[in-house]
Amino acid sequence: MQDQIVEWAKELQSLAQAGLWYGKDAFDRERYQRIREIAAEMMASRTDIPLEKLTGLFCNEEGYQTPKVDTRAAVFQDDRILLVQERDGRWSMPGGWCEYNLSPADNTRKEAKEEAGLDVEILRLIAVQDRDKHNKPPYAYGVVKIFYLCAARGGSFEDNIETNGSAYFTEKELPPLAEEKCTREQIELCFRANRDPSWAAQFD
């Protein structure tokens, strides 16, 4: 039941957020606020995150709730994929949350530069995914993940506050992954896209 309770909490929070935004009656708004608090309490009961911190993450937006966007750059060299090392020692594809003022493609270029030091060209779209269908643990909000096939056009790794280094890996010799960001299956999908010049973007 744990996953189902998380899903119920997410739906209740979304409904309450919309009610608070569109509702005009003060008594209805009070009820929506309480529903939002209950949703946060439900989520906190299923995680190790303190209620106060979780409320800040889970109930911090106004307006109609929409998913966040995460973009990832699949950069290849001699059939090896570029990964960056996170601060905790695990590895992921360069990427991150899409900035409000950048397109997904522009954001991918920005993240590749910040995390790997590379100037990249976007070649084609690999996939658009609903994060919770592919990555664990589930998040308290919806996330759309966009994967782009990219080509490095210059640059090199530079010290930064997000990553410790970068390296290219074969499909069979992947390092420990930050699987909440990218899984082995997602990386294998990128390998298939890189090898197939007629690749058609996949989507959920």
C-alpha cells in the first residue's frame, strides 16, 4: 500500500493546490488548506523527511499544479557515453531541472556546460518519460524527463559545485549510478538511439 498512499497524497495535494488558487469562499479555502496539510502528513508518514521540510518541498507552489521538467544530455565518443560524478560518488548523465526561462534544448546545453564543461550540439530527441514510471524512489511531485542525443563540440571538465569529474563508459562497464536521475535502462536506451540513425523518439 505504500506506493498507493504516496499516489493518493500527491493527488490530494494537487487538488488542494488548485482549490486554493481558484477558490473564492474563505471557508472552502480553509478546507483546501487542511487537505493540503493532510496530504503532506501522509507523505511524511511514508518517508524519512521531516514534515516541515517535506511541506516546503511538497506544498510550496501556487496555481494549477504541473510537472517539473528534467533534461539529460547523452554525449557519445567511440560508442561510450559521457557520465559525470555526483558529489556522493555516484554517476549520472549531465542534466538537471529546466530553468523557467530556457527551452528544454537550451537547458540541456547549459547543464552539459556546467556539469561536464562541454559545449554540445543537440542532434535529436531520444525520449520523453514520466519519471515515476522509470526511476525510484517516487517523488512528491510529477517530473517529465527529456533525453537528447548530443555531440561534443569543444570544452573540457572544469571544477564546479555540482560534480567531481566526468568520464566516458561502455555500455557493459557502467559505474554505480544515481538511479533517481538516470537508470541503467535509460542509459541503454540512449545507446540504442545513438546506434540507430533512424531512431524515432520514444514517449510515455
